[in-house]
Amino acid sequence: MQFNSMQSIALRYFFEVVRCGSVNEASVKLNVAASAVSRQIAKLEYELDTPLFERRSRGMLPTAAGERLASHVRKAQMETGQLVEELRELHGLRRGNIRLACSQGFAIDFLPDAIAEFRKTYDGILFSLEVVGPEEVTRRVREGQADLGLTYSLSPEREINVECVAPGGIMAMLPVEHPLALRDSIALAELQPYPMAMQTPDTTARRLFDICCGVQGLEFNLVLESNSFAALYRFVAQGGGVSLANPISSTTYQRSRRIVSIPFSDETLQARRIELQSMAGRELPQAVAVFRDHLVALLQP
């Protein structure tokens, strides 16, 4: 069977099942009967002469062939959207939509400042910014839900193109009156005597902290755990304890002169990097490419 003979409706139903993980959920999203979705899936499997899903009691899991087809459909959708953007841009970079995903630290000031500066030149560009966890940033980029992702990464990711890399080591965040506040660097062990406010376990900072503690046999008095960097900053600024900081997100709070951020000397806490991510194999629309270059210049001055 030639690939171009496939019905677009069948591919749309197939891709929704991949996204939802079940026929019933996909049928709700598509507003059609579950039996209609099942028929279209069966049609594709017949035409391709290969199963596209493993039928399980808890849902539908794509086979290797299903994963390949889903990847093709995802990229085809992105290319269609890119063509529309390029047609709009024939008369210059006047219009366009840029979808961004980032982990929390970059949403405090770095990306809002970058967007505001960019729009001084290109005021017809519309941005959307979703703040999610590091792994979710990468997933959204991989699946075409975001044009660019900015996050901290511990290891290479499949189907991801890294547009830019910058150092992303973890720093100690202390109140300005802290006894260690004037140090040039700090060993993690030196913070053991002080109450610790900590990010949640799904963050890269917390993961490296836990690894470092395990390797060195360190124990801390954890008094506050939060997924809000603003809450951690406020706690530290009020003298409640110490915490971990990111090199970019701590900049704004340091300007308040109520906290200081000091590099750790522990190598384990430097084992991550800032990544600007895009989907592998995708040619970025003009507006996205120009904004990417803008971010690269800011990350690598």
C-alpha cells in the first residue's frame, strides 16, 4: 500500500488514540463514537498489514510501527503549521505565533524580559508560555506542543535538537546576614547545621541534591518543601533557613539585596546544563528561528 493513500480522518483518529492512550478517551476528544474510532484504527492496520497498538486492559499502547507512524503524523502536522506561518511571513516578520515551554526558574524574569525586548522590534508576534516541569518541557517539544523549550537537563534526550547549551550548576541561596554569605564558594556539607528549604523531588536541583547527599552521607533538617521558587526565596529572605538556587532565576531576588547566591564546590551539583530545545528534524518557522537566535544571544553573551 502506498502511504499517500491513507485517509486523513483515519490518521487523525489514530493520532488521538496515541495521545489519549485509549479509544474511549479519544472518541470523547473527537466527539465521535468509540466504534468509529476502532474501525478507522482497524482500517489503518489492514492497509499497513501490521498492528499499530497493543490492546491492554488499561488502554492502547503503540507498537514500534505505531510509534513510527505517530512520529510521521506529528511532523506532518508541524510542517503544515509551518507552511501557514511562512505564507503569512512573505511580507516580512510581521505576524506569527511562538509557543514556549519552560521550567519554573526561567519564567520569573528571563523569558518575560526576553519576550518584551523581542516585541519592541517584532510587535506582531503572539507568544504563549507554559510553565511545567523539566521532563514535561521536553515532552511538549518532542510532541510538537511547543516550538521551543527552555529547561535544565541532566542527560541527552531522544528526538530533541539542542539549539543552545549554557552552564546550569546549582547554587546555595542564603539570607544576606548568614555567616557564610560572604564566601566565594560553599561545600554542601557546610549547610548541614541550618534549616533547609527544598524544591520538590521532580526538579533537577532536588535530584542532584539527593544524589550528592547519598554519595557523601549527608543529612539535612528539611523544614520546607515547595514547588514554588518564590515561596522558597521568601522563606530564605525572612531568615527561615537556606535553600538551593538556579543561576538565572536567582538574579531577580539578588537585586532585592535580601539573599545571596553562592556557587557550590561539589562537582555533583554542577552536573546539569541549561538547554534551549526544539524538535529534532524540524525546520523552524521564521518567527521561531529569529526568537531562538535572540535567546541564544542572551544565554551566551
